[in-house]
Amino acid sequence: MTEQTRNPWITAIPLMLAMFIYVLDGTIANVALPHMAGSFSATRDESLWILTSYMIAGGIVIPTVGWFSKLMGRKNFFMFSIFLFSFASMLCGMAKTIEFMIFARVLQGFGGGGILPLGQAILLEGFPKEKRGLAMSVFGLGVIVAPIIGPVLGGWITDNWSWPWIFYINVPFGCAAVMLSKKLLYDPPYARRQKGVKIDAVGFVTLALWLITLQTVLDKGNNADWFNATWIRWTFGASVVFGISFFVSQMVNKDSLVDLSVFKDKNYSAGTVIQIVMQGVLYASLAILPQFLQNMLGYTAFLSGATMMPRGIGALIAIATCSVLADRINKKILVATGLVLLGVSTFVFGSLNLQIASINIVIPNFIMGLGMGLAMIPIIAISVETLSNEQMTNATGLQNLLKNIGSAIGTSVVGTMLTRFAQIHQYMLVGNLSPLNENFIIRLKSTAGALMQYNAPDVATHMAQYQMYRQLIQQSTLMAFMDAFRIFGALCIAVIPLLLLCKTTSHKLRKKKPEQEISIGH
């Protein structure tokens, strides 16, 4: 298949298949983590490395996609990435020890790290610039819907089969993606294998060390009391040094892993910042909402995962809307609308209580999915609208690296927010449990009186005090969840002004003559 005869919709099939299973694996293992920890006789902290090792390995590979594409040819590297990801998925399912599982997940991350940026770049290049909004609607099926349905699918597979099948299921789809890629994909001249490609060893090593130390701090910082722990301070300091060294090496090395000059483009810079914030909000909300439903409202793991489905439905509706409107109106309007809806939905989550019905979870989840889809799809197109095709592979790789870091920061920071905010609210509320508080005394005597039917008076009084303290802890935790959601809402609203820095041309397309549109579409 040549560049002249290829159909972008046909080439999208292997791209979407590969991207979907890769993004799905970022969240599908979350609900199965306790089962895997039990199988390996591992602690909760040890089992978390099953998730984080995957993210670290993927993050290391993401910015190297440009170099590997030059070394192997982009199509060959894409196929190799899918094969390695699928092979590692089989190893994950076969794992009998925590050490082997972590090794397999690292291998899986190395394979999957190149899938998303390469798939995004190829998909964008396959469509003309004025149709990239439509292309990103297709892309959204993977990057937005997959992480939402991941916990639901993972819970169902774990409950009905066993946890290894959440990895085995990748193998046939991965094999199909490799075969379809070989038949349907095509490398343009600038994406083919090049001779004399040099590796940026300094950049690669400093990148790997930066991401490993950063992820370690983010994962272990909260349990170690952050910077009160000496080893966290040293690890964070090392992370800062490695991070600065990586970016400096990329600016001075002619054969660097990534080309930072793309940040001179205002569209790319502003669009990337918006996507980082949205990615952080998405993954942080995916992390704490199931906790809220299970720990505070008593939902089962599968039921809490099922409540995420309205978010997926909203995202699908948004994707369909974007496919129709993204190339007909100014895409900044869609992004701003999506960010407002995203902010509103998180503010609604920030006003819930423990007496809510399921519909109170379903509606804001639906609005959140709608907002995420409306904002994410066009902002990806806006961020690369003024870049050339030759810059696309490097730009998408760098962008996905930063989004990956945003996801990790959002997931880690929200855990700290819940812990710290709960402590603050507990400190503020505990003063109400005082003999000087008439309402507290009345409630205490009422509760103790009811318990005296089955216990001695002293025991009943102690039980009543303990019960009221548990209610205080519960309310403190609830208020911490609410504060976290409100901060998410504020962040979504705060990045809207960045759209003023972006330039779009989609609203001018309606002025083109019919024959021009036909020529462009051809």
C-alpha cells in the first residue's frame, strides 16, 4: 500500500487496536491488585510496583520513539512495540512471583511506551490538517474510553475468571494488530530507516534515572511523610539533578532524544499544559472515586467500577460530537466548553454526602466524561495544528511523556491530599466532641442509653464515645474527598485562559470553495 492509495480510515484500524489495549492496561490491573498481591504473598506497598514499574518503563521509552523510528523505521518500530507488549503480557499472566511480575511489567512498559505516541503521530499524518479534529475523535476512543472501562473490565474478568486473564486477553489482539500493521501501514520518506543514527546515551541515562527517582518519590513519599524522611529528600534532590541534566543535554546535543524546539510553538506549549492538567485530573479522579465509593459508601469493587460507565458513555457522546463539529467550528470553543463541564462535574462531586443515591454519582460522572471528551479531543488537534508532519513523531512523543508524568503526579498528589486534608478536618472538628458542647452531650447520652440495653453503663458510655469518634473520622475523610474534587474543578477552570495563546484555522474552513475542499480531501 502506497502513500497515495492508503485510506486513513483503514490505517486507523491497527493503530486504534494497539493503542486501546495499551491504555487499557494502565488501569485494568488496579482492581485486581489485591488478588495479585495475595497470589504472590506480597504486601500492599510491594504490589504497587506492579503498577508503577509499568508507568516508569513506558515513560522512559516514550521520548525515544523518534530515535528508534530513525534506527528501525517507524512502521517496524511500531510493530516491534506491539509484539514486545503482547509477549510481555503473556509473561505477566504466567508470573508466579512478585519479582517476575515486576520484570514482566517493565518489559510490557518498554513495549507499550512507543505505541501511543507513534499511533497518534501516524493517525494525525494520515488525515489532512483540516480533518485532524476528526482524526483525534478516533484517537479519543482509546485514550479516554479505555482507562475508564479498565476497572470495570478488570473487575469482571477477575471475579469471573482469574487475574492472569487480564493480561492473556492482550495476546490475540496484539497479534492481530501486528499483522494488520504490516499490511496496512506505510512509512513516508522522513519516517523510514536512516543510516548513521547515533544514540544520545547521556540523554537516555539521565531520562531513565530522572523518571525512576521521580516515580519513587511520588509513590513512596506519602507513606514516608514526604520531606520529613531523609531518603525522600535525597531521592528528590537526585531527581531534580537528573531532570535538569536531561533537559540541558537535549538542548546542547545535536543528536538528542527529543527536540525541545517544538515548545517555541505557542499552540504546542499551551495545549500540552492543558493536557497535562486534564490527564492529572482524569487519573487522580479514577484513583479516588472508587475509594470513596467502596470505603465511604460500602460499594463492592465491581459496583464501584460499574459506576464509571456513565463517564464512558459521556465520553463516547463527546467523541461523536467532536467528529461532527471539530472541523466546522473553532475548536477552542469545544475545549473551553469541555473544561467548564469538567470543572462543574468535579464541583458537584465536591458537594456530595454519605446519604446520596446512585443517581448522584451517575450524573456528575456522565458530565465528567462529556467534558473530558469535548476538551481532550480538540486540544490534541490544536496543540499540533501549526507543526509540520516531520515534527509530529517527536512532538507527540514528548507530549505523551509529559502527560505520563502528569498522570503520575496527579495520582500521587491526590493520595497526599486525602491524608493531609483528613488530618486538618479532624483537628478542626475534634473540638466539637467536648463536654461544653450541648449537642454532643445530648447525642452521647442518647447513644449510650440505647447501648445500655446490652452493656454495662460504663461500657455503653465508652462505646458511644468511640462510635461518635468514628463518625468524626468518617466526616473528616468525607470532607477531604470533597476538598480534593473542588481543587480538581478549580484547576480545570484555571487553564481555560491558556486557550487565548492558541491559534486555530478550523473556523475558516467553511469559507473555502467546494472545489478546494474536494482537492484537500483527496
